[in-house]
Amino acid sequence: MFENLSEHLTTFANDIDFEEPKPGQSGTYESELRDPSGAAIGTVEGSYRIVTRRESDGVLLACINEKIALTDGVVHVEAWARFENLISGEWLYCPAVGVSGRYAGRTGFRQWRPVELGKTAEAKLVFFTTQLS
């Protein structure tokens, strides 16, 4: 379990019009995960794409994919989110699955929220005690 992490964006690219976001617009990012002491514990490579606008309320929905490389294994994250939650400062919850190393077969979740948009975020990575069979 990794709590109280800070995430520091190292690269960011997008084609999103933040004044008027639309389905089809997307972005990519890379960041460094640091523990509470400031030591680097891993990296995040991610992408997101605004996929659709929900008819019932007009909310934009985005799909997020991430590869989190820690010193002792790799974790895959994939989730749907309201686009506004990617930039609002609210906690975003994403299912996580370990794909290699000590995390292989383990499930859990990643949470993050922007602190300074486009620069830093707070983050957590938590695994449940049982593994997939």
C-alpha cells in the first residue's frame, strides 16, 4: 500500500480545448511518484480520451489508461471518469491490477487528485490482501 504520495508531472501533451472540450479530444502524460519523504518510487505513463457526452445530463465521459512502473513491479490502471473530475481537484478512483513483479495478480485501486493542475497531484495506490486465482 502506498498512501500520501505526491505525483509530479514530467511531460504533458493534449489536444483538448479546455474552454469547450469535446468527444475525440485526448491527452497523454508522464509523471514521477514520490513517497512522503520525497524519494522517487516509480513512474506513471498515462493517456485519456474524451469518448462521449452522456445524453441524460450532457456530462463528458473520458477513458483513462495508465502503466505504473514501481521498483518491484508494474500495475495497470483503466477507468471511466467524468472529464470535469480530471481537472476539478476531487479524488478520482480507478481500479488497478498488478501485471508483473510482486504485484502480479493483485487487485486494488489508484486514487489521485490534482493539487496544482498540470504540475502536481496527491496519489494513493492500494492493493487488497487476496490475489486473483
